[in-house]
Amino acid sequence: MEESDAAEGVAVQLIDGEGDFACEGAERFMAAAGVAGCGLSYAVVSIMGPQSSGKSTLLNQLFGTNFREMDAFRGRSQTTKGIWIARCVGVEPCTVVLDLEGTDGRERGEDDTAFEKQSALFALAISDIVLINMWCHDIGREQAANKPLLKTVFQVMMRLFSPRKTTLLFVIRDKTRTPLEHLEPVLREDIQKIWNSVAKPEAHKDTPISEFFNVQVTALSSFEEKEEQFREQVQQLRQRFSNSIAPGGLAGDRRGVVPASGFLFSSQQIWKVIRENKDLDLPAHKVMVATVRCDEIANEKFGCITSDTEWLDLESEIQSGPVPGFGKKLSNIVDVHLQEYDKEAIYFDEAVRKGKRQHLESRILNLVQPAFQKMLNHLRMKALDKFKTGLNSSLESGKGFAASVRDNTECSIKEFEQGCADAVIKQANWDCSKILEKVRRDIEDHALSIRESKLSELTTHAKEKLRKALAEPVESLFDAADQTTWASIRNVYRREMESILPEFLKKLCSFEMEYAPAEEMVSKLRDYAQSVVESKAKEEASKVLIHMKERFTTVFSHDKDSIPRVWTGKEDVRAIAKDARSAALKLLSVMVAIRWDDEPDRIEKILTSTLLEGSVVSKIASAASADPLASTTWEEIPPKHTMITPSQCKSLWKQFKAETEFTITQAVSTQQAHRRSNSRLPPPWAIVAIAILGFNEIMVLLRNPIYLFLLFVGYLMFKALAVQLDVNREFQNGVVPGIISVTAKLLPTIQNLVNKVAAEQQAEHQQQHPPPAAEPPQQPHMQPPPLLLSPRSPMSELRRLHMPPSPRKIASPSPSSSSSSAVSSPRHVAEDQKPRPEAAAGPENESNSADSIV
């Protein structure tokens, strides 16, 4: 069957002759006729009556439908099989008409009344108005055809647990001349008798017929004999179906109406129950229909929200960050779909409708809750970020840590709560306390981590200041260790702690810590300061041997004024060495242990008596008592403060004595050498012998002064040659090399001395007798005098002295030029012809002084 067949007025088979429900055709009819959208504003009319009594003709004339009618020219036979449905044309509200198969038909036989009862029960269960078509001449007759029909109607009514109020409109066909006012009482009396004769349940034994039925009667003329009159009466009857469900209408007091959207499903389920020969519980059926239809509507609306573009956009937007007005937007989306559900399900059972609405709302909230949680997570991260930023800014501005944490926590929590209030939707009663606790916990965790970091930074800064303030002074005190070293260290420790602790405590107060943790931090800081001192002390103790040797060298090699000693032989080396060793031993006694208290100890006395003085009486002491250094601990020092054990001191002292023995030996050797150097003069007896034996020669020199002058000049010449040749330097390489070198340089050196004297004499003569101004004298080309060689001149220079020099032009003589040419180097004269700088080395200066002496 095509969809066009289901248009207004077109009849569609709802139940076929075999009793099968035509679902597909009925669905197409409901969609084409537009019945589903009518809500409760619709009416259902059905017609019952004997076969071939004109039921279909009446419906077609009354409602404009096209039910199949009997063809009278072909004889009287069954025309309608099963149940057909159509929508009335031009009747408001929407009216659906059911044309039932006629009763008492010969096609089904006398005994096959099951379908008649089932169809009658079906019509009573779903119809608001039931038309009972009956012949006028059957009224008042005991065996009329209408009585079995009425009996059937009343019997099946008892199968309904809660019958709905149905209007029974008896249509008297082929009315005679007898007025309707006379026919109606007889008909009602017959109806009452039939009602009384029907067996009823105990609960409805005395219930009047008016409780279940609204009985009305109308009459129509014969269609075949008085067609025009029949049509007029039908039109009048049609007017009664306008607004039939309104108060006062034909079905104005109906009860238990199923919404139009659930009509088809309800009809199908009712027919199913009837076919299974079960008792029809209309209230339960009504709940069942409401449950199914509300489920369908709820599923439809849930599908709508899942594909809602506004919801999808909001869900996509929330993934990237917080959405302003999230709660309001989401509430509007949820409201729209819930309102659509309410609009479609409003006519169904209230309890079922509300239950399904709550279920739909729960499903929708479950759908949108992840987005809500995402929004809360964004707010949570935003609050935490705000706390972090605010805390950093507050700390950078110098505000106290505890106050900064308190203020920024309050500000961040307040902002989070405002965000939660904006994100919550009105349909849900979601609790944000758990996420709020998480935010508080996040803030507390971050604050705790920053607190630990700042405390660690504060402690590290204080420790670094202590380390710098203690390490160098302690090291310096150990370098100059004496009896007051540890007292000075304790003073430095107290001074620095008193300097750093107040600042540390001031910063610590900004954290508002309890007394016990703060005291513990101060105690740890004190311990660290002591550990710095102890660490530096142990470091210096590991180098104690070096310090002892330095102290020994300082005392042994310098006098009281710190002037280096010159070992002339008058010094008491033994006493000086003892003082130096005593100073080194005192340094050792300072470094053997850490002393944090002012209690005196006997370590220095033990070391002095055992190591310094024990060398003499060691054997006697060892026989009398045990060695006090044969131990690993000191009597008055705790083991943890011991840096050098007594046995280690003994070993160190032996090593120290062995390594400083050479210094003492060298000092003694220096004294002996000094004594030998002072004893180079001949002994007194030799001097006396020389004076006696050389008396005559001495007298000759005294009588002839010229000899004495020549002797003096010879001494000067010999001294000048010795200085020029640097005899001491030449003989450092040995006697034979010295003799060879001096012999090779002797003659050139003498020539240099003679030339230099001659040049000075010539310059002095020119100064005394200058040449005439008009004619400057021609200066002859002359060879430069031989250069005065240094004692360090190599043999190559000596060979160049004997080579003929290349001729060159001599400049005008002057004192400065003569002096310059006299000291110029042969290499520079031969190659560059440039005067040599006047600056001379040390030996040359000595030769010049010797020349001056000559």
C-alpha cells in the first residue's frame, strides 16, 4: 500500500481478517494523517453492528471517509473484514474512525464468536465514542439482533480492570413513524436489562451502567427510501462530533486518554493482550504505553542533544581552556531539550513521564559532566597558576612568606569559587567541594615546596656566609698557630655567629614557624659553622708536617727582628735549633686536637717532655714508666675532636727531625766556612819573619819613592787588567781553561787600554790647540784604535782584531766622536759603519773605572 493511500479520509486496514496487526500500514497512516502530533486533542470513534447493516455507508456519509461499502446488486454478504481505520474529513479536533467487522455474519459461522468479542473489546479499550448500528424494528423484540451485540459489549467490558468512560451512541436505522421519544425509553429499558443480566465482578456488582457508559440515542431515516432526508440527518449528527472532547461534548467526560503519539503503540499492545486471551488491565496498559513512548521520546531527545551543534561547539571549546559563561550556556542547552521532551510527553502518565524525564535528565547530565569536570580542571589550574604568580610577586616585593601564602591562597580560592559558581548548571546539584579540596591541596603542596626551597636557600646563603667568614680567618690563625690560636678561633666563631644569626632569625620569622623547627634550624646552622672550623682544622692538620718545617725554618733562619741570619760563627746553633724545634712542637700541639672549650690541657707539656726533652732522658723514662705517646687518644680530648693521635705525633716528630737535620748541618758548615775565610792572612810568626828578613828591601823602597810610585802604578795596571779580563769568572770553569782564556785575551786587552789612553791624550791636545776657523784642517784617514774587549768576548772577536779593516771616512774629531769611535764594536764598524751605543754592561763599567784609575 502506497503512502498516498493514507491521506485524509482514506481507509487503511489496521487488523486483517486473520487477526494480525498491520504495523507498517498503520505507521504510514499515522504519519500521513498527522495524528501523532495531536497530543490529547483527538478522538477515536468506532462502529459496531450486524453485518450488512450499513455501517460503512454511515461512516462514509458522516465523516467523509471511503470505507468499502456493500454492493446491493450483488447480494448481501460480508464487506468489511477485520478492522479498518481512517481519519475524518473536516472534523475538529482530529477524529479517527474504526470500522469493525460486522457481527452475526454467516462467513464466520454461528460458533466463531471469538473475533467478534475480541474486536468489541478492542473498540471499547481504545475508543471514546462507540456507534452501535441497529435496526429500528428490532427495538422491543426479545430476540432482536442487537441484544447479542449488547451482551457481547457488556461482557467484554467486565474484562477491563478499570474501564474507561465510553459514550455508547445507538444509531437507529430506517426510523419509522414512531417518534424517537417513544423508542428511546424502550431501548434504554432493554439496555438496562442486558446490563443487569451480565455477570459482574464483586466490586462492580451494584455499579450502574452510567458509571461506565454514557448512553445516547439517535435515529436516521432509510438511506435507500429517503436518501435526501437521510443526508440531512447525517449532517446534523456530524455537528455533534465537532468539539466532541470538549466539556459537554459526546466524549466530554472521557478518562484514561492515551496521547496521540502513543496511540498506535497502545493499540498494538492492547490487541496483542486481547489475542492472547488475557485480561486487559487498562491502567497498567496506560503505564506501559507511557513508559514505552516516554522512553522513545527521551531517546530521541538524547540523540538530539548529542548532535546539537551548540553543545558540540561548547564541548570542543572547553578542551582548550575555560569558557566564560559555561554554566549558563550549558543550562540553556539542557533546558531546550528537556522542554522539548516535556512538550511531547506531557499527555502521558504523570508518574511515568516524570520518571522518564528524570532518567533523561540524568543521562544528559552524565553526558555533559565530563565537560563540567574539564571546566573545573581548567579553573583548578588557573587558580594554581594565579597563586604561583601572586606568591612570586609578593616574595619579590619583600613581603613575608607566610603572609604572602595566606593572602594569595585566599585570593586564588575566591577566584576558583567564583568560577565554579559560573560553571555550575541549574539542572544539576553537583558538589564542587572535592575539587575545591584538591585546589587547596595543590596550593598547599606548592606553598610547601616553595617554603622548603626558600628555607633551603636561606640556610644555604647563611652557610655560605659563614663558610667565607670562617674559612680564611681560621686558616690564617693556623698559619700563625700559638697558644692563643683556639681561643682566637672561638672568638671568630662567636663573632661571626652573632653577626649572621640575627639576620637569619629575622628572615626566618617571616615564615611564622613554630619554635621547635626554628630552633632546630639555628642549631643546624651552629653545627655547620663548627663543621667548617673543624673541616679547616683537619685540612690544616693533614699538612702539619709542612707547617712545622715552615715554622722551624722561620725561627731558625731569622732573628727576632725577622732579619735573615748570617752565620758568622758567633751564633749558638744548638740553642737556635732548640728554639726552632720548640716552636714547631708548639704548632704541633695546637693542631693535634679541636678545642671548643676553654679547659686547659697537658698536650704541649707531654709533647715537650717526651719529644723535645725526652731525647736525653728517654732511656731512663722508658725504664721508669710507660711512653705517654704510645696511645691513640689524648686523656682530656674526646676521640671525635682528635685530629692527630699521640702515636702519630711521635712518628711526625721523627720525620720532622730527619728532614730538618740538613738545615742545622748546613748552618754549622756555613759557620766553619766563615771561620776558614777569616783565617787567610799568614800566621803571626810568618809576618814577623817577613818583617825581619825583608827589612833591607823595605828600607830601599822607603829611601827611593820612585820605586814606590812604580809599584803603585803596576798595582793599578794589574788591577785594571784583572777587572777587564774578569779573572774570577774565567777561573770558575777550572784552572786550565781559565789560564788559556786569560792568556788569549791578555794582549788585546793591553792594546785596548793603550789605545784608549792615546785617544784621550789626543782629544785633550785638540781642545788646548783648536785649528784656525778659515781653513779647517784636513783630517787624515786613520785606522780606528783597537777596541777594548770585554772579558766575555769570544775567540771570533779576537781573530777579527788582527784582520785589516776596510777603509772608511772618519768624521770630524770631537770629544764625543772620539770617545764613541774608541768603544765601537768591530762588527758594527765593518758592517753598518754606525757608532755603538754608549751604554755598557757591568764589566765594561768596571774597565772604564779601571782606565780612569790608570
